[in-house]
Amino acid sequence: MTGAVRGPVVLVTGASSGIGQCCASLLARKGYRVYGASRSAGSTSDGVAPLHMDVTLDDSVRAGCASVLEREGRLDVLINSAGMGIAGALEDTSPDEAREQFEVNLFGVLRVCRSVLPIMRQQGSGYIVNIGSIGGLVAIPYQGLYSASKFALEGLTECLRMEVKGFGIHVVLIEPGDHRTGFTKNRRSTAASSENPAYGAAFARAIERMARDEQTGPPPDNVARVVYKVIRTRNPRLRYTAGTGAQRAAVWLKRLAPNALVEKIIMAYYAR
């Protein structure tokens, strides 16, 4: 409609559930024009425009981003929230399983960033918000490849932030701790986890602890509020953590305490 005020345009990946869905819904309620991308995009009832996108496929990412640009003529905010988790001892994790973990959590982010950066550079503005994890700062036993993918995302985001700052593009990491989402139900164990008795009991205890922490954690709306704060900040910092006080404290412990102490605490917590 001529003369209508149009809010900033946002693309959220992984918007069908969890943190991505909460981010998309909150920003739509705040007046943003939100496109919620997922592999199973369907109709929405909360003002979020569904968009089919598989972040593991180059053509799907290019087509999805081109569709947003064609409809809106710009893109102001990208929230990379698509992610998945594979659990198992490293010895029980095959290279193919490891590649699948990285295809979503790291290379998926890279694909989407590469597609939106030309748009944002031409505009001379934009926000890229990557949803990392406290597990990308403090390694989690029996989620080694998940942690590795999030550690890698830390490095990618740090580098990207420096490379595009001169174009007026802000790049930020949000590092959630355990939140109450479908991630628990969707976590997959590696194929060999059920076959190797060497780690069986310890793996089961660790997974039970993880699931309990996730399902008794805060709702993902908590992360969405942090994202909203970030994209309204003129000069956001690189990292923002979101989680319980104990989990945020673990990040500082990792930075300040001797590694032997940190390792002992984490191993005891996960009942090794």
C-alpha cells in the first residue's frame, strides 16, 4: 500500500521450532517483516512469512534469499538459528556423522551469510546474528562434534565481524545455555553409541543430565529477547550469553580458572 510504513526485513533460519521460532514470532509482533525459513516451511498465524530453505543445499539457500530480496528489495537482519545435535563418544562418531553435524551448524551458516552479504554490503547496513552455544565455549562430554561445530562457529563469527565491519554490517554471537526446546527430543545418538560398551554407562548418565537441564531450563523466549535487544543496539558487542546464572558462570570459570580445575568440575557434573 502506497505510503505504508514498512518495518525492517528479517530472515530467520530454523524458524519452525525452538529459538528460531521464538525469534521470528517476537520480531513479527514488534513490527518487523519476518521471513521464517525451514526445510518444512508451512503456513503461519503469527505474522511470519514461511520460506522453504534447506541450509545444507546451496541452491535452496540461494533461491530462498533471492525470494526475500525480490519481494522486499532489502534485507536488514539475518538470524542464523538452524541447528542440530549429534551425541556420542568421539570414538563412536563416524566421519559421515561429523560431516552432517558441520553441514548444518557451520556450513549452513556460511551458505546463508554468503547469500545475504552482497545485499547488505550494497545497502551499507545490516545485522547478522549467529546462534552459537555455551557448548561452543565449554566443551560438553559426549557432544564432542556438536561442541566442535559451535567452537568453529565462534571463529567464523569473529572473523566475519572484522571483515564486514567497514561495510556497516554488525555481526554478533548469541550463546545460549540449556533452554526448554525440541532440541532434546531431536538430538540423535551416533550409530555406534549402542554398540560400544566402553562408554555406555557414562554416555547414558551424561545424556540424562543434559536432557534434564534442557527440559528444566528457561523457555527460548529468553534468547529471542536478547536477539531483539541486539538488533536495536547501535554498536552491539561480539558476544551475548543467555542462560542460567550457573551456566554463564561456567564461561567465566573457563576463562579464569586452571584447565585442570575446569575439567574436573565438568567431568563431575556429567557423572563420568
